[in-house]
Amino acid sequence: MKHLLALIFTLVITGTSFAQKQKDSLLKIWYNIKLQDSTRFGAMKDLIENHYLYIKTDSALILSRNMRDLARKKKNVELEVEAHTLIGKVYFELNDFDKGTENYTKGLELAKTLKDSSLYAYKLFRLGYQYSCLLYTSPSP
């Protein structure tokens, strides 16, 4: 029994330590302006979705807005679409469905300007998925 408790304790400590190192690594990538924008945005998306979205939604919202602002500054519409999707996702997590839908819609409008039907379709699917999750997690009337 002592060995089992020691093993569980070790796994918990190791897992927590690994998660912190991974977060630190992702932040280093985000702040490294020498890297390509797509690499930096990928790291920030991973950080938001896997480390902040469900635990620190306020931080996820701030970081998503930072992504959006940088994408605008760099005039990278595809990355701005992704940022709006993340912002929408955060608002859905906060149960602010109007703002969530508004941000998804902004992303969809921008995706149309790229004339990339697969990007538009995927973002529309993600919005539909958010609503389907809402339907299945909401209590029945």
C-alpha cells in the first residue's frame, strides 16, 4: 500500500512539473519574435486551449485578444480568424453566448474574405459544435 501511495504521489508531482515546463516552453515560443508568426500563434493556441481555457478563462481571454491584436497589426487575416475563434470559445466557456457567437461570426466574415471555403466551413462547424455542446450540457426544462 505504501508503494502504491508513493507511486501516485510521484506521478502527480511529475505530471505537475511537466505541465509547468510545457507552459513555460509555450510562452517562450510566443515571446520569441524571431520565429514565424504561425509557430508563435500555434504555441499560444496550445497554451490557451490546453492550459488556460477551463481553469483561467480570464487569462485565456486576454491572451486570445493579444493574438487577435497582433494578427491585425501584422495583417494576417488567417491568424485573426483563429484568434476570433479562440475568443468565441472563451466566451462560450464563460456562458456569454452572445459574445461568443459575435466573435465566431467575425471570424467567419474574415474567413470569407480569404476565399478559403475549407477554412470557412471548419469555423462554421466549430460554431455549430459549441452550440451542440451547449444543448447536451444544459439542464432540460
